[in-house]
Amino acid sequence: MADAPDGDEFLTATQACALLDVKLATLYAYVSRGLVKSYKQGIRRQRLYRKSELEELLRVRMDAHEADDLPAASSWVGER
């Protein structure tokens, strides 16, 4: 886990998946749909994810799940 100058924490893809309890493909789908942003770490190809944004997504998912408005990820994330 890395800290940003503004005090926000960043997680690796593996850590983000664990927090959200999703597979890597689902995390990438969230990014491609604009639900989560990924941030480039230095000159490497590794992407990081703001913990605060992931926690907000969890809150939205829980609220939507309680209202039954959000379909299961498996219904809109293609398998490879």
C-alpha cells in the first residue's frame, strides 16, 4: 500500500480485488466503465487504485444491492 502526498492510500490491483472481493477481470471492467480510476505508478506499467474511491464503490454497490438495482457483475463482465 502506498500513500499519496494528500494522505490518500493507494492499493495494487491484487489489494483492490481483495478489498472489493472481485476478480481482476471485474476490477478492469470497473475501470473501463469509469466506475474506478487507475493511476500509473512511476515509469512502470503497474497501476494503483485509490482506496477511498474503492471504498466509495463498495458503498454504492451495497446501497444498490439493498435496492436490487445493480445486476451481478457476472451478467455484464465477459469471461475469457
